[in-house]
Amino acid sequence: MTIRVNRKLPVSMTKQITDQLTSMIESGVYTVGSYLPSERELANSVDVARNVVRGSYENLMKAGRIQSEGRKGRSVRASGGKRRAATTKGSKARKK
């Protein structure tokens, strides 16, 4: 399955890529733990600017679908849900 953008649609290219990647994750094209293409690779294959792909990846991270693993790249998250804040006894700020 390839990602395509239609520049004539009123929907932004970032949203088009985000929607297609979401569908690919949900359908199992990208499985849990698999890495997405780098920003540069995807931008070159779709013929868009890297910031368009970066925006799409940021949207997917905010939605909890993928996670950044630094220089390794971005991988599909297991839960697909939003990341929860860690709550431990020591994590709350103490009042003085």
C-alpha cells in the first residue's frame, strides 16, 4: 500500500498522510513495533516537503499511535491509545 496526496483536495497534505498512515496501522500494514519510514524517505516517495511528513508524524504521536525512539526512528505503539502520565508516590510535587 502506497501513500499518495492529492494537491487539489481542500484537505491539507499533512492530514491526508496522517489519515493514510492511521489506516495502514489499523489494517496491520504497520504492525506493533515496526518502524515507519524516515521523514526524508517518506517525503521523497510522496514528493512533499519534509515538514509535511513531520507534521503528520507529530499528529500520530499526539494520538498515541506511534512513538519516537530517537535516532532509531518512529515505531508503532502497542496500545494505539494516548500515553498516560506516570503516577507514583514520588512524582507529585510537595507543597512547602
